[in-house]
Amino acid sequence: MSFVQRYFRTDMKWIGTVALAAVIAATGLQGCSSVGEVMNNGYVVDEQSLALVPEGSSRKQVLLSLGTPSTTATFDNEVFYYISQKRKRAAAFMKPALVDQSVLAIYFDKDGVVKQRSNYTLKDGKVFDMISRTTPTGGKDLTFLAQLLSGGAGAAAARNAISGLQTQ
């Protein structure tokens, strides 16, 4: 006597539900990678290019090997700064966190010859934002209601609007 296993509709629904749950769980877990997105900003130091600029090199040789600096010294152009930052974020909608920052400083003497190379990292200074799109302003930022109650510009605009309505 042979036994044949039969599947009923309720069994098929249960198997389909389990399969759908497994697919959803697998898809959700794919997004939970620990790597995330890594963003490099600024000049990334290449060791081979840096080796072409030993102490005693000319300013022209530095420009040819490393390229244009991120910034220079404010007054006398005696220092070239090559700045880079590395940021990571787990998902596209999250704010990137600063992981690493490097400032390569090339110091020149009066004759335009490299006298010193220095590499500064996060441990050597404080964190700064290379791309800042906000300008701080002085004073207080008042709401329309606060301006109206204090008799400021909002009150004048409200009076003009009310008088415009009354003349019509």
C-alpha cells in the first residue's frame, strides 16, 4: 500500500505565506549592511606623488607632483595645504559622520624651496566643516506674531494690510 501525500488549499496558503515572509525578511536584511556609503572629499594623498616632493624641492615641482593645493597661507603663500576628509553614512537619508581628516602642509622658505612637510590628522586639531552653507547673523529671529506684538516690521505690514482692506 503506497501513501500519497495530498496538499489541501489551507496547506498551500500556509506554504505561500511562509515563502512570502522569507522573501521579505531576506530583502530587509540585505539593506542592513555595515559598510554603508563612504565619501572622500578634498585631496586624497598619494604616497607615490608625495615621494616626488622631498625636502629641497621647488614650488614648481610641488605643483607638478601634487597639483593645486586646497588652500594656501593667508599672507605670504609660504605654505600649501592639501585637505581631505572621509565621511561614512549607513543609509542615503542619514547625515554623514566624519571618520578621518587629513591636512598635508608643505612649508617653503623665502627662496620657494620645500623646508618641511607635515601631515595633520583629527588628533592634531579640531574638526571643521569644509562645506558650510550657513552664515550666522546677529540679532534675534522673531516670528510674525512676536513682531506684531512688539510693534516691529510685522506690525507695520499688518497695519498696511488692514488699511488696504478698509479702503476697498
